Amino acid sequence: MTKTKERQGKQRSGNFTEGPLLSKIILFTLPLIATAVLQLLFNTADTVVVGRWGGNTLEECETALAAVGSCGSLTSLIINLFFGLSVGAGVCVAHDIGAKQYEDVSRVVHTSVMASLICGVVVTVFGLCMAKPLLELMGTDPAVLDKAVPYMCAYFCGMPANMLYNYCAAMLRSSGDTTRPLVFLSVAGVVNVVLNLVMVIVFHLGALGVGIATAVSQWISCILIVAFMMRMDGPCRIELKKLRIDPAKLRKIVFIGLPAGIQGTLFSFSNVLIQSSINSFGKVVVAGNTAGSNLDSYIYATQNALYHTALTFVGQNVGAHKLDRVKQSIFRCVAVVMVVGVGVGGVVVLFGKPLLGLFAPGNDAAIAAGMVRLSIMGATYFLCGLMEVGCGVMRGLGKSVTPMIVSLLGSCALRVGWIYTVFTIFPTLEVLYISYPVSWFLTALTHFIFCYVTLKKMKKQEVMA
């Protein structure tokens, strides 16, 4: 690479291997939180619109709301395996930027674009073919099923765009740019809200209309981010003539990303089982759980932002062989995620009832069911934040299989075991939801134990070299 190109790479890529850490972490994290919260606001708009105007009666609106909610854990189960590969792409970009290997960054970018498109098509075909059988397998109420299947099919029509956007956004974040993905998502989200209102209120399409609006907005965000990356300077620039899969880069992306995808799938699998257990309480509780999960998703979004921050800062400093700075990054990310988790979680619990009323106006039973979820999970979500940071650190260190195994045992296996043991003996909503903070604590603790061991080994290898 020429010196000019190298200078462009440095200028266009955020350098987190030098300078003050805390301020950089905060400035990097804020757009990530804004992006995640904004995305959730648009998802909330979907739920609010369908919950208020998805039918001519309260019961019809309740059914439409339950239809959208019943698909959430299932769609996550299907797509998380492929989304995990975007984590691999982000880690590879962070490592190569930290090592100043800008040509390698370009190869990762073009390989990832091709891989994301292929994954998107595969997921779309699978989702369209298996929507109804999978929803039936989950024990979805027949009254809800007729609305849930069209919604899910419409949602999956936007999956190739959603995949490509998330891969590109992951690579831009790893290069230090968290602002552009926020801007593109904002534009697409506004379109999403407008289309929601038009599809549901004007055309009376209910849950299907929300699915159509979501798919259209996903294509818009995809087009915007790809158009930007085709015009930008630096190593993350997309050039059509370079679009091909580099076998060596794909292997590294898969090596890091596949375990992340499996981990996400396993998390979603345990959530599917929990959703199936919630379904057994009836559609009023399902509607309340849907509203509650939308609210606690805002807490998770702030915590998950620190996952990406930890991954990027640790990844770049591992690439630059600055292990002392890696440790400093970990401590600061832990401090920030604790403060944010306790603060945001407290606000959501405090104002839970009026916020739940936005989703299910006048439905006191659904609001009460939603508060059961918020009172348990919202108050303990900082534990999830610690788990996310620990996982991000391990991925930034280049270790992806270990956090997958830890998550499998600490969260997924524990939750599944909890359903078939503790919940079977005490079949209440409270007991069901307690499985979350218990699994978060155990998984976070194990992650950080492995972080300590891995860093100690890396330090020893560095001294010996």
C-alpha cells in the first residue's frame, strides 16, 4: 500500500490505541446507544401502532399485538446464526486496523459484503418456507397464528438488506465510525413509522402492514450505507470490481463469527422455550410480555452498546500489541456499563405502568403482566451488561469459541434446565423471569475469569517473544 493510502486509512479509521481512553469510550458508545435506542423506538412504533389500531375492537388489537410479539424470539433464533458472522467481520477489521494492515481491511470488507448477501437470501427462503410450521411448533394460539404468519413472511423479505446493513455497520463501527450508521438508521426509521401508520390505519393491514413497513425500511437503510461506503475513502471503501470472497479472510471471519452466531442462536433458542412457556398463560399475558419486552429492550440496547465498544477497543489494542491498554479498556467499559445499566433500568421500572399503557391502553391485565417482567428483569439488567462486556472482551481478544461455550452452559443450558425443573415445580411468571438474572450473573462471572486467564497467557507469550 502506498504511503498516501496508509495516511487515508489512519485518517478515516478511529485510532483507539493512543490517547485518553474514558473519553474515547464514552464518545464511541453514545452514538451506539443512540442507534440502538432509535432502532428500538421504531420497533416500538410498530408495536404501538398495531396495539392501538391493529383492529376494530380491543380484542382484535390484542390479537394483532400478540401476533407481532410471538414472532420476535423465533425470528431471532433463525437470523442470529448468520448475524454472528458480522461480529467476525468487525473483529477482523479492528485487528487489522490496530495492526495498520489496511489492504487486509479491504479484503475483509469485500468478503463480508458477499457473505452477507448470500446469508440474507438463505435466511429469507428458510423463513418464508418455515414460518407457519415453526410458529405452530411453538404452540402459538390459532387466533394469533393467522396474523403472525403473514407478518413473519413480510419481515423476512427484508432480510438480505438487513444482513448487509448489519455487516457494513459492524465494519464501520470497528473502524471508529459510529455516527453514519445512526444517520442511515434514522432516515429508514422515519420511513418505517410513516409506512406503519399508512399500512395499518389507511389500508387496515394490521400485523402484515407492520411487516411490510419493516421490510421496506430495511432496504432503505441498506441502500444508504452501501452507497456511502462506495463513495468513502479509506480501507472500508466498497468497490464493485473487488467484490469477491477471499478464502483466508472468510475462514477468519467464520472462525470468530460462527461461534458468535451459534451463541446468539442458543440464546434465542432458550428464549423460544421461555416464549412457549409464556404462551401457556394465554394471549393477555403474551400481550403484556410483548409490551414489557419492548421496554426492557431499551435497557438491553444500552448494555449491548458497551459490548461493541469493548470488542472494538480491545480488538484494536490487541492488533497493536498493547495489552496494558487492553486491561484499561476493560475496566472502563465495566464501569460505564454498570452506571448506565443501573440508571436506565431504574427509570424503566419506575415509570413502567404508564409506559406499558402506551402499548396496551386500557388493558389492565396486560399491563399487570408486563410489570411482572419489568420489576424482575429491569432492576437486574446491569448483570446482563456485565455479561455483554465480558463477551465483547473475549471476542476482541480473538477468542470466540470460549464465550460461546460459556454462554451455552451459563445462560442457555441453565434457562432450559430452569424451565424443566424450577418452573415445573413453581409454574408462575415470577419464577420464569428470575431465570434471566441468575443466568446473567453466572455467565458474566465466568466470562471475566476467562478474560483474566487469557490476558495472563498473552502477557506471558509477549514476554517470552
